Amino acid sequence: MKFQLESSKLEFFRPDAFGFINGLKKEPPKQKMINLSIGAPNRPTPKWIVEVMKENLSNPAYHTYPPQHGAPELLEGVADWYKKR
């Protein structure tokens, strides 16, 4: 079934980023390209990560949208990582 948009104003959102990239991949390349769009994992998620996710699935605190500008803990962790490197 093809999705019909109610308003032509919503056409602005088509195609999404992945659809746009997939469209480009269908065109013959003008030069040699390496596809760095969507990757696929080549090994399973570490078991400890899966266990932590399972433990926290029922926590209502994680059933919301993330903070608009990122979680402070994550931002601090990323900043620390960059400082070390």
C-alpha cells in the first residue's frame, strides 16, 4: 500500500535522508565512490549491553523522548572522551 500525504506541504519531508541516499546509489556514479551511508554490524552486541537493556526496559523513566540537546551525562562523557584523545 502506498502512503498518501494529506497535504502537499509535507512533500518537503520526502524523501527522508535514507531514501535520498538510496536514490543516489541507484544513479550511475560519475566517479568511484565508497558507500559510507548505513552500515551493518559485523558482530553481535556485547552480552553485557543486552542485559543492561533488558533490565531497564520496564523503567518508565526510559519511555520518553531524549533531551533535545542531549543528556548531560552523555555530553560530559563525550567531552571527556575528546579531552583524552
